[in-house]
Amino acid sequence: MDQSRTVTRDGGSESMNQAQIGLLIVTPLIVGMAVLLYRQGVMTKAGAAVASLAAVAAAAVMFFTQ
């Protein structure tokens, strides 16, 4: 048995899987890109806010349903 994982009573695992780690890496990159596009004048402030909130919301839903 792999020592890095803790198995719960129902057989699930408490450690993060690769998809969750990917979400933690990609979401800040998406938010950062929206900020950079806003600072360059490509996006409006509202557009950058909506894109950032949508990315965070989608990542949260996918993270907790994995």
C-alpha cells in the first residue's frame, strides 16, 4: 500500500489526485492572464472580473466533485 495516502473507512482517499493538483495550478494562471489582459487594455474591468470569477467557480466545483 502506498504510504503517502490515507484511506478512509469507505475506501476513499484523502490525498489530492492529479486533476485537483492541476486545478490548483491552472486556476491562478487563468486569473493572472485576465489581469494581464486587463492591464494591457484588451479586456474591460468587468470582463476580467467575470472571467476570473467564472474560472474560480468552475475550479471550485470541479475540485470538490473529484
